[in-house]
Amino acid sequence: MGKRKALIVASWGYPPSWRKATYVVDLDRRDLRLKGECETCCSTIALVHSVVNSGFEVNRIVILGLDSVAKPSTGDLRAEAQRAFERYLERLLQETNVDSEFKEEFRGKCSFAIAPSMGVYWGYRFEGSLEHIFVRAFHAIMEELSRVEGKPYIFFDATHGINFQMQASLYAVIAASIVKELEERLVIINSEPYPMGFSTEHCVKEAGEEPPRPQKVSPSDVVLSILDTSKLQHALKIIRALRALSELNEEPLQQAVQHLPSMRERGYEEVERAFSKLLCFVWCLKCRIPGLLFRGARASGREIPFNSAETYRALEDVVRKAEGEDVEFKPEVEEEKRVVKYPKPVLYTVLAKSIGEAVKKLVEELYEAKDLVSFLEAVREIYGERGMMDRAVAVERDRSDYSKIAEELGQGVFEWRSLVDAWCRVKEIPRSAEEVKRRCNPGNFIAHSGLAHDFISRVKIEDGKLIVEVDYDAVYLKRVLQQLNKFCRRLLEASSP
């Protein structure tokens, strides 16, 4: 049995302000036991040391920093911030009582994700936001998680982050853990505060790098904005709802989409359109009418707007648009105004990543099935993987029936009555032409996976046995969906535990 894997994430503020202490790690929970201590200025080093000594393989250490750690007047602010953190790390490791092998391993596995800052530092106003930090941190964490095989533990150290930075970073690490289905393996730590009335030496001190000494000013000269973090909470709620879709539960997303208007920005329209199709897509699976999702499903010749092809294209549009967005937000220093500006943050890139990771695979499985029988096989597997065996059995029956019907009919386009005749022959049901009448019965529609022949105008068969198009009668389809809107709700409520 191999070692358990771990990703370490930590928010770091300004390392020169940290003082040396003995950090004690003593974590005991059902699936995890960490114990150890380190004399250091940095709780992250103590955490990593205890994780390694507890038998974990640390894949990566991601430090979430702010570019206000460096002076804007130095040139390339982001590059200078990177160099500053690298210097600080080296000094912190030198001042920690751990062996040289561990220090070397820490250096080799450590990377820095520098985000926009907020507030006044070094005499400059940094005009970043919580959304900037959240988006930057989320993508940095997701990038590292994508490189780790299996299900790693995620340890997040919030000890040294500036208040707003720590909060946005915490939302980001929770969001990433939800998308990757690792929330049960997320461990969030924070140390006790440094005791009042005590003082030890600083580990990091570099001449000329201290911020200007405080000046005595009037309270009216110090203007502090109260930050609204609810947008991050809304994003988190939507991400949870997207993950729930993979379990065929559309209700959380239905409730969460009311928060989308607060994210009206570039990409908003694509996300809203994708969510609308996803809700219909999952509702059809949940209500046992997956036939409408077949990529060849039509309604009186027009493509059904939420079938697997339409839904897949909508998701692709969101993911593709997000791929070209800047999620590092390179700073622009305006010396005359002594302001540091950044490109506008785009939260939809986080939602796009969540769509790609959480639900795109579900849609893709059905989209890739080019004929009806293959499609129903994919639906059966989806139900089976989720323990919905009654639905899997029903879909298998319909798959078998339509496989035989296709062979019975052969190649060509066949109208409703031909379909009914073939169905009667396959099922060995003798019926006269007078007995064959359309019945708009929602129960029958559900019982046959949304493929009851009463609602189908024609089918197209290629290669003698592949049903590539199912054209519903739009009038009958509209009528049954109106009935199902109420019928399915009652059915779902009655079947809920």
C-alpha cells in the first residue's frame, strides 16, 4: 500500500512581521492522526513537517501570496513579489529547527501563486478585490490538484494570511475541494494568536524593506471600505449545486441560479444559457424520460433545445470562453496617482472550471452515443452507477425493444404507424389498424423512458439497424411535458424517503 498523498495550501501575508514560536501540531480525527512540533516563525513549515512525519507524500506546497509584499516602484511588481517570497522562504527555513533533507524537499515542492492585493502599502493604493484573490487561488489550487493521481488530502493553513486574503483563499480551497470531490479530505488549520506581552526575534529582516513608519493622522484621513463577501458565498453555493447535478439532483442549482445576476459580467450569458439547459437535462434523467436527451431527438423537425448535443455545445461554449481569460491579473502601476490597478476579475472562469470538472462528463457520456441503442446503454450505465437499478432495468428493456424494432424496420425514415406496427410485431401483440390510436399518457411516457411510440412522429434508421433520429410530435410532446411538470413532482415526492 502506497503513501497517502497531500497537497498543502497556505495563505501568507507579510513574513517579516512573523515571530519565532514553538508550533505544536496535534490533530486526531477518524481518518487522520498528525502530531509534531517545530520551533519556527512559520506554522506552514510545522504543518508540512508533521504531515511528512505522519507518512504522507506531499505532492506540492502552494503558497498564496499578495503582490503588496513588494514595493510597486521596483519595476515588475509581480516578479519582485515572487522573488521576495522566495527570499522569505529561504530565511524561514534557515531559522527552523528541522533537518536539511526536509528543507530541501520543502524548497523543491513549494510554489507561489501571487494575487492582487487590497489597501494601502508602501504609499500605494492596491485596487484588488476579494474576487481577484478567490479566482487566482482557485485556479492555482485546481492546477496542482489536476497533477495528483487519486484522492489526496488537502491541508489549508490560514494562520499567516491577512484577514481578507485568508477569507477569499478559504473560499477558494473549499470550492476546489468540492469540484474535485475532496471535501471530506480537506483539513483547515489555524494557530493560536501570538501571546500578548511576549516578544521573540523575527526570522525575516531585510534592510530597506520595511513599510513606512505610521504617521499620526485624523480618522477622516483613514477610509476603510467594508467588504461584501456574499458573492463568494454565492459562487460556492452554485459550485455545490453543480456537483449535485452529477447525482441527478437539479434542485440545488434551481435555487442557486437566483444568485447569478450578482455575477453579471463577461461570460454571464453563456453560463446562464448552460445552466438552463443543464436543469432540463438532469430533470429528464431524474424523471425517467431520458429519450428526450438523445442527440438525434427532434420535435417536429426542430432539435430539442436541451438534448445532449445542445447541452454539450452550451457547456463547451462556457469552458472555451473561460480558457482565454487572464486569471493571474498582472498589475499595472500608475506612479503619478500611486495606484496599482488590475484587470477586472471574472468569476465565471471558476464556474466554467466547475462545469468542466463536475458535470460535463455526465453530458458527454450521452452526447457521444450516436445511435439510440448506444445512447440507452449509456443511460443504463448512468442509472446503474448511481444505484438506480429500477430505472436501469426499465431502460435496458427499452434498449432491447428498440434494437429489435430497428432490425425489423431496416434502413430508411419510418412514420408513426410503421413504428407502432413494428413494435407490435416485436412484442408479439396482435392489433388491428382501428385499435392503434395515439394516447397522451404521461405514465406511459415515463414507463418507456420518454420513448413511448404514441409521441413519436418518425424515426430515421441508417446502416439497417442504427436509429440516428427520433422526431417527436411537437403538439403531443408539449402536452405531455405540461402534464409531467406536475406529475413528475408528485412522483418524485412520493418516492422520496
